[in-house]
Amino acid sequence: MNSEFSPSDIDAIYRVIAARRDMRHFAGGDVAPETLRRLLAAAHQAPSVGFMQPWRFIRIRRPALRDALYEAVQREITASAEALGDRKQEFLRLKVEGVRDCAELLVVALCDHRERYIFGRRTLPEMDLASAACAIQNLWLAARAEGLGMGWVSLFQPEEIKPLLKMPEDSHPIALLCLGPVHEFYDKPMLEQENWDSRRPLDSLIMEDGWHD
């Protein structure tokens, strides 16, 4: 294989991917401005359908706004717990967010006026979401390489937080990203550690020439 990257470069990529964790426990502290800029630049280098670059990042600076977002998350945690039925108490024992504990809180949203982007979305309009998810993954991997933890919180009602952020009506928030120093990274995904679920064997997810069980 002819690659412009050295074996150690290639190894580092796979190591960072394997070491990435959805973090919920943070150690306070801060993220240096130049580091945050590098992370957001990495996110902005993500691929996007039709080169639409649908991602928008809102950095939360005001404590009162962070508190309001935290309360919105807590309301959805309660609603999700009720929807989980028999697993309600098991779910409530999990730590599923670090909104108040992280050094930086970012809201990721899909841009407004997305209907004008047709290239690659005429039959799959959700590709804007897929593109933004790629940007989040870029940021996640870059953060892990920098020794910072990141957690993706999706426990909120989008229409509840849009007014808090003065977002356009046709924009759409998809993530609260908790970012910052951590005391340690989980040995394996936290939900796997807590026996919420387990990683499926790769071979069980690969098919050839059509869908089959």
C-alpha cells in the first residue's frame, strides 16, 4: 500500500478512534482559546452533502444560559425515563450529561434555509444531519487527541431551546457538546461499562448483495 502517511501516523488514527469516549464526567478547568479554535477548524473540515456545510456552532458563555439548557436537559431526562418503562430506574442511575461540569458547552445546530440545498438531498433530506454528525465526529476525535473529553447530549426538546438561543425558526439544534478536561477516560464506553448494552460483533452487521439475517 502506497500512503503519504507513516505507519505511526496510521496507527495514531486508529488509536484515537478506539480511544474516543462519550464523556459525562468532567474535571472543570478550561480549554485554551487556540485549542478550541483548532477543534472547531477540524469540525469544519468535515465532508458535507453538496458542500452545504450545514453545521453551526454556538458557544455558551453566560452561566444563566447554561443553567437554562441544563434545566431543559433535566426535563427531557425525566420524560425519557418515563418512556423507558421497566428500565426507568436503571436509566436514572446513569450519568448521562455533563452540562454544568464541563469547561466548554457548545450547541451544534443545522443551519436555516436548508431547503435551498438540493444537491444530494432531493431524496435524502436527512443528509444535512449526517453531514453535521461528521463534523461532530471530527471534533470528537481531535478533542481526544488533545487529551480533552467530549460528550454529545441529545436529551432536550429542540423547540424548547431554540428561543433560548434566538435561533431562526427553520434552524434545528441537534447536540449539546460538553467539552473539557477529565480526570480519566473510560476504559470502554460508559454504557457498556454500566451494562446498559454491549457492542455487537462486527460480522453480525456486515452483509453482501442484500439484506439478510
